[in-house]
Amino acid sequence: AEAAAAARALGRALELHPAAVPDDTQAALFELCMYKLRVDSRLAEDICYCLDGLLDQQASTLPPEVFQPVVKVLLDSSETAGEERARVAILRSLAELMAKACDECRPCMEPALLRLRLRVEGELAQDRPPSGPALDCMRALIHRLGAGIAGQADGLLRLLVSAAERSNGPSGTGGSEEALRAAGTLAAALGALFEAGFPLLWPALSAALASADEPETCLAGVAALRDVVAALGALLGEHALPILEALSSLLQRSEEQLHHCIRAPAVMCLGEVARAMGSATPGLEVILSLLEREATAAAAAPSTEGAPQKAPAAGARRSTRRRTCPSVPTSAAQEVRNDVLDAVLGAYEAVVSGCLRSENLPPALRLALPAMLHFACRHAASQGASTAVKRVAVKLVGALAAHLPADLAAFASKDQETKDL
């Protein structure tokens, strides 16, 4: 009990006042944490709390000859720890280390990825739900290794798809969400090279987008899809249509049927598909109509208490319990609506950016210009609009002014909010 209390006190000190702990003391604490994890994993949660504070200060300066044995200790102890909470804490500290380690340590990361991959494969072979924290570690490693992962990309993708298709297990052990996000990170790392892998991943993504009753799984699917769309761009080709159909079906759900944490990311994803495909976007008129409907619904929503809290950001440190999109009474209703309105503005800018790559603008875009411009100007001029929102609005209107000066001038002469932007 005393050792656990001491570890937590040191972790708290490192979290609040890192400069108060001298470098030589931090180095000694680092070695002590490694020793304790090797000999007794029962204190893993408390030790990892202290270790995370040390990693914030030291991870980026660890040389490869120190990084490699530290990784081995964390992997070994995560396998021998008797309690699930201890394993989760250790693996999350490992993910922190991977994310913050210096570039010189990258060659040491591939063996760690292989070991984690074998662990997840073993869990799946035994028909057990894959470890979410282990998949998070794999995701951190995929991100750090980048395009260098290409040689093992096919095997990794197949493993991640298998993990994503498994149902979530007991609290803290399910890996569907983590597997989807890791697959998205793999797509981002490979870029256009991911084209051949999309047909393999799409069934899992499609199932996630259809699972609105499981908000975190659905949100992970949307996040992974955005990564894929950004990676492939116009190479989406014929896959753009089923993607847009799935997103449209998701967004057509009522507010009661679709958790607040999903709507804004889904709207942004819709826009990114249009950015990628440009004038070749299938059903562009449907997309623009859907965006207008989302803007109208969000602007008209009553400002009452009871709006759910925002979902935790991807990659944020979480408890050992399974993630959920929380829903508690709060005064954040306006913030939730603004998230959707910001997303609609971003999606409009994405649609315009994509279509302006073509010499001839699609008729659907020209028809939607009045509603699009009025919304952009009204939202940018609204009370509390952030600088980022105003920049997106100016970017959108500026692009249209450069390519369609006569259309914009005609509209501005009739719309005071456009003149004021």
C-alpha cells in the first residue's frame, strides 16, 4: 500500500510540477519503475501513472540502447500481469512511449509491432476478443513507422479486419473500435498504396457505419473512413458511391437515433469524399441537399439543457473501462449544435474545393450556391464564431469569388450578410 501511494504521489508531482523533479531523480525513478514492473506487476497501475509522467519528460530523449530494453520490460510485464487492469495500464504506457520516442528509435519499433501482432493473432485463434490496448499500441507503431510499414501491410490489414469483425468482449477487452482506428492509421501511412486494401476493409467499415446503436464503434468507423478517403483521394473511384450511401443513411437518422458525437464527424466525412472526387462525385445534388438540411436542423434546434457531453478525442488517455459517448445533463447544447454547423461549413468548403478543380462546375453546385453562401456568411458572422470558422468561410467565399465573380456579385447584391463578411 505504501509503495502504491508513493508511486501515485510521484506521478501526481510529475503531472503538476515536472520541473520540481530534477533530471537525475527522474532517471533514477525511471530505472526503479522498470525494476518494479519486472518483479511485481501488482502495482502496475500506480507505477504506470508515475511512468507516464516520466515519459512526458524523457521519452523523446531516450536513446535506442535504452528504448529497446524499456520496450521489452513493458511487453514482458503486460503478458505476465495477472489482472486485466494492470495489463491495460502497461500497454497504454507503451503506446505513450511509442508516440513520443525519437526518430532514432524507429528501427527498434518493428520487433515490438511483430510481437503485438502475434499476440493479437493468438487471441483471435483462441476465439477471444482482441486486446484493445494492444491494438492501440499497434496503431501508435503503424503511425510512427509510416510508409515503412508497406512490406507487412497486407497481413496487418487482414489482422485488423478480423479484429474489427469480432464482437466487443467484457469491459476493457473489446477491440473492434481500436482495430478500425488502427486500420485508418494504416491507410494514412500507406496513402495511395492502400487502394488494393480498400475492398477488404470496406465490409467492416460499412458494418460500423450501420451500428448507430453502438456510438463508439460507429464513431471509430467514421474516423477510419476519413483516413481512408484522405489517403486515396480520387482513387476512391467506384467505391465513392457506396461510401456516400452509407454516410447519407447514417445522417438521415433522427437526433434521437444518432448520438451527438457522430453527426459532425459524419458530415465532415461526407465533404471529404466530395473533395476527393470533385465534379465526379456521384449524387452531388443529394449531398448538397443533405448538408443544407443538416444546417437548417442544427440552427433550429432548441437551446435547452440535457445535451450530452462531447465524446473523448481519438487517442486521448482513457480509463480501463470501455469507452462510451457519455450523455449527462449539461449546458453544452449550443456547443453540440455549433459542432454540426462548423462541420457543414467545412463540408461546403470541401465540396467547392473539389469541384473547382474541374473547368466546368456541376449544375448541382451552381444551384446550391445561394443557400451555401448565405449559410457560410451567417455562420461566420454569428456570435462566438471562432477564428478558424471565419477562415473557412473566407476561404470558401474567396474561392467562389475567384472562379465565379459574376455569380457571387449577383448574390451579394441581394444578401446583406454576404456583403458584411
